[in-house]
Amino acid sequence: MKSYSQALKILKENKIEINDENINSSKSLNRVSSIDIYTNSDYPSANNASFDGYAIKSKDTNKLDNKIYQKFKIIGSIAAGDKPIKKKIKKFETVEIMTGALIPKSFDTIIPIEQINFYPNKKKARCILLNKKVPKFKHIRFKGSDYKKGDLLISKGTILQSSHILALKTLGVLNIKVKKIPKILFFSTGNEITNQQIIPDWKVRNSNSHYIHSLKENFLFDFKDGGILRDKDKLKFEKKIKKILNSNIDIIITSGAVSAGKFDFIPNVIKKFKHSSYFKGVAIRPGKPVLFAKIKGKQKAIFGLPGNPISSAACFRFFIYPYLQNLLGIKEEKPIKATLKNSFNKKKLFTRFIKSKINTTKNGNVEVKILKGQESYRIQSFVNSNIWTLLPAGKSKFKKGEIVDCFFPHQPNKTF
């Protein structure tokens, strides 16, 4: 049986290829950039006002002091979106300017509207009155002060968020190259699985397909439900795989039928296909009967997850998402570090994924509590949790106060 770290290494070394595509930047939310994206213009594109006020030449105020007032003739008004005044500016002239408006080249500083004295009065203002020296470059946003043309805007492998879309559209980046969304085909298995709401005691409601489908936006994949494979459907599954190998499906996931029981046909079917890598069984809890295979000569991967809902959820989070992350070129996910609030013992050789609850104390410390009900069949503790605590192999006792690694169950940890 492989260790969890050995299994992750195999997954990393056996990624399938996900192609690129060009899309409109406005539709890039939760897509992954395939290349570094650079700015194609300066931002701001020209010097502009950061305040409503009046633009002047600062040198015209060099000789002013509290005893000497100087009139500055108002020669116009410029709003954001207006073309700047191109006429030659004379000494002691000013222009009213609004936030965001381009500053005429002759002017080099702005006096905020709140500091202005008008002559003869505000309603009939023909001039502004100044009696002190005004320094250069006050309240000006300079060309290229935020981004210069050719600056790196977004790094390759970035999951694009709303803030990126804002920047892309502001800087006029229309189309970008991103990774295609990996396509997953999911099969539930077992005679006991049903989509009916009212069921007898010997049936089990289908939940795994609905749970994994619900994760698709956060974990960056497209989901297609392949339906339920019954205990007699071994040949049917084999035929489906043959068909899928020539389709646009990237990853096949099954839930259940991966152990060693009479009707656990998934491993035997998968072994009939040539694969460049294969493992079944990893020293983890929950989710020990987990399977992975990469089909030889095809850009296809297969995961066999346990049928137990909590085991299936854990294996998706700690096997399939790291695999997707690698396919898309996303930076490796970093754990959230938290202090254990209670002790926990486990088998030394096993990696445990523990249903837990994380919170921040009044002092700003991050703490995590291991919940009761760690058995894989218990759903209530999963509902009450908000984090997985990962306790690695090689150690059996984890004491209160230790620092442990944590991962959100329904979304990736943010990478920075």
C-alpha cells in the first residue's frame, strides 16, 4: 500500500495535457491563465487630476506670500472625458478641472476646490485668489504611475478573479489565453444507489454525484453525470470507457466498486486497458480504497473513489483537486496553519483527513478543533465542520497546541 506522499508524487508525474484556448477577458472568471499577460498601454494613459479643483503653473506662485494676493484668470473648465485645452497658457491663468480630467501640459499642479477663494465672488467667479506658494505635482495622477506599457499584469497559472477582470478591461486587454476547463465524467456504482426520494432501508440515495457536481465552479472543472452502474454492468462500463477514450472527456471518476468485494468490478475493468501508471490503495483514512490510472497513449485519467460519501469527498479533495491543479499549471496549494485545540491519536503509518472546525481567537490566533464523529459514515460532523485537518503519516500522537495543516473542503486554499 502506498503512502499519501507517494501517491501524490505519482499523480504529479502522470498529468494529462489540457489544451489552451483564447477567450474574451470579460468571461475569464475562474479560468487559469496559460501565459504571462503584459500590459499593452500605460495606466493612467496621461497625467490627470486626482481632485476637483483648479490647475495652475506652480512657478506663478513662487513670489507669493501671505501679504500678496494674486489673481489667476479662469480661462475654462475641463471635465473627465473632455479633450484638454491646447491653447497657449499665459502667466497667472488657471483652468477649472474635475477628477479624472487630463491636465493641459502647461499646468503642473492642482489646488483642491475646498481651498479656493473666488473673485469677485463664487457665483460670478472670473478669477481665483492665491497668496501662498504652491508646490509642483499636487493632486496629479501621473502617466504610467500604476502600470507602464510592458509591465507584467498577470502571471501564468493564475486563477483569474474579478479584480483581474477589472484590470484587464481597464487596460484594454480584450482576449487572453487560458487553459481549457477539464471535463469530468462521473459514474456512481451499486445496486443500492438510487435517485428516488422515498426509499426502502436497503437502498441508498445518490449523493456523491451531486456533491462533486456542486464543487465544479470552485475547483475549476466541467461535470457530466454518467449515471449509475449496477453490479451487473461490468461489460457496459468497459464499453463506455472504450467510447470515452475517443471523446473530449479528460477524467473519468467512479464512486464505489473499487474494493475487493464480489461486485467491485472497477479495478478489473481498468486493468484491461493499457496504462502508463496505476495504483490502488493508499494508507489514508477516510478513503483507503482509492484508485488512479493514466491510460497509455491517451490524454485520459481515471480515478476510482470509495462509495462512502465522506470518503469520496475526502479523496476528491486530496487526490483529484491536486491533480487538476497540476494539469492547469496552478501554483501548489499552501495549507492554512492552525493551532490544535484538542489532542488526537491515529495509526502512525496512515495519513488522516480529519473533519474539523477552524476559527480565529480574539487575539488573532488561528485555532482548529477536531470534531467528534470521525467515522467515515458520519455526515453530521462533516456538516458541522468547515475545514479538513491533514495529519500526516509518520506520527501517531498530535497534542493540543501543535501547529497543523488545514484545507478548506469546498474551495481551494488561496495561493499568493
